[in-house]
Amino acid sequence: MNITFRREKPADYYAVNEMTREAFWRFWEDDRKICDEHLLVHKLRNARAFVPELDYIAESDGQLIGHIIYSKSRIEDDDGQIYETLTFGPLTVAPKYQNKGVGMALMSYTFDEARRLGYRAVIIFGHPDYYPRIGFKRAAELGLTTTAGITFDAFMALPLYDGALDGIQHGKVHLAPVYEELTQEDVIKYDKRFPPKAPHIPVPISALLERLEPDAAKAVRGMGFKNALMLRSRSEREIASMPGMDAKAIETVRTLLREHGFRWGE
């Protein structure tokens, strides 16, 4: 497949937002009713932190197949030193083109552009078993935490050049406020701009619990998830460290998610 890249234009906005809605329709957390990524893209374009120089779409034979959007973030260390960084997301690939290297190509192309523009690192909250394979490091390995002082495997950073984050013993990452300002009321209202779509019914956590041995089921139940898909927000390493989560239990999690079209821990 031949993939080309170009900067997003205002004429692309609706199509990109609709593609984002389609791509993320099945991805939402327990406290949401529908996905909010299409509203996030819409709001990011108007945010002060938006980086238009890195707002790219991917096309194949003139057809829109992917999109990546960046915003400025920053690390503030214990001495008050500020390090400007980037955050991307949502990274969207049209459903029929997923698992074909489109997302990887968008990242590779825009990472090169970010280096050319002088940015030092990219910080994300993403699939905790996928992104380390392409160079991302867990935030904890780099001395980074959220503003609340916590860290977890899905919180990662990619230095864009050697030594980019050297010297940071401990730093808190600040993202653009827009990531914390979305409400379900707003997204439901915004969603009315698009063709009606049947709500996605998530896989209940009970579908997994009933397959697990008692100790493993107790550990998963203790995570408080209602939606089995939410386990994708935890790395295999994190899940395997829980009491009762042996190799058989890990494979059970992987199998259930695979049955519903999602990859985890592989």
C-alpha cells in the first residue's frame, strides 16, 4: 500500500473527525457512554497548545486513511526547570486500514518532523505493550510522573534524540488542559453533528471473570472495571504481577480480548 502524508486543512476537518469517531467507537472507559476522541480532535485544533506544523493526515490513492494531531506539553522538574515536550493523540487509523502499518508510518514521519523542528521528546498515554516496541520508555524509567505524582505502564515517553531527557531526576508532566476538560454532556451534544450510530455495548467484566480461576477472578474484580476492554489500559507485566494471575490466566485475558477484535500483551 502506498501511503502519502500532507498537512491537514480545514476542508478535512469533518472527514477526519468522522473517521476518528468510527475508529474509536468501541473504545471508551467505564465512566463514559460513548467515545470522546472526535470531540477531542475538534477542541485540540483550537487549543493554545495545538501544533499545526505536526497536524498530518495519511492518504492512500487519494483516500483518507489516518490522522495524527500534536499538542505541546511540558516537564517541570523539582528545581522548577521547564522542558518543552510534545504529546500526540488521538492517533487515528480508519477501521479498514488498521493493523497495516498506517499508524506506525504516521508516527515515524511526524517524529522526524518534530526532530527537525527542535522538539526534545514525545509523551503519551497509550497501549502499554505496543509503544515500548517502537522506542517509548515507561515514564518511571525516566523519572517522570503525572502532576498527581503517580506513574503506570501506559504513561510513556520517547526522547527524540540521545540525551534529550538526561539530567531529569524527577519531573512532573503537564498536558494541555483540553485533555481534562471533556464532558460526556459535551460529547453527546457534539456527536449529533454526525450520522446516527447505534451505541456500542461493551464486553462486561463478568464475561472474563467466569473464565478465570477464583484467585485470578478476585484480582481482576479488585481492579473495579465494568468493561473487560479496560484491561488494555494495563500492561501484561502489570496484570501478571497481581496475585493469582498465572500464565493460564494471562492467556485467558488475551483470548477473550482477541475474540472481540482487540490485541493485548502481544
